[in-house]
Amino acid sequence: MTNQDIMEMIQELKRKRASEEELTACELTILDINNIAKSQNMKLTDRDINFIKFWME
């Protein structure tokens, strides 16, 4: 997963949240952790996302 793929995925999740579509717990967690990372001038990596998905299954 490239940085561009990650950015597109985050944007899609933000769009779903804004349009009040139902998000899974995993998707909400990814968005929340992304917001935390941004507040610390960091970015989520594919490894972070795969770790979240693994533990949320």
C-alpha cells in the first residue's frame, strides 16, 4: 500500500463519515488514529493499518 493509497483510503473514510454512512469499528479506529497521528505531525503507514485491521477482526 503506497502513501497515495493510504491517503485515498482516509479520504474515502472521511467522505463516508461526512455523509453519515455506517462505518465499521475498524474504519472508525483508523480515522481516530489518523487524527492522533496528524496532531503529532506523523502519518499512518500500511503497517499501522494492517496492524489495526488484524486486531479489529
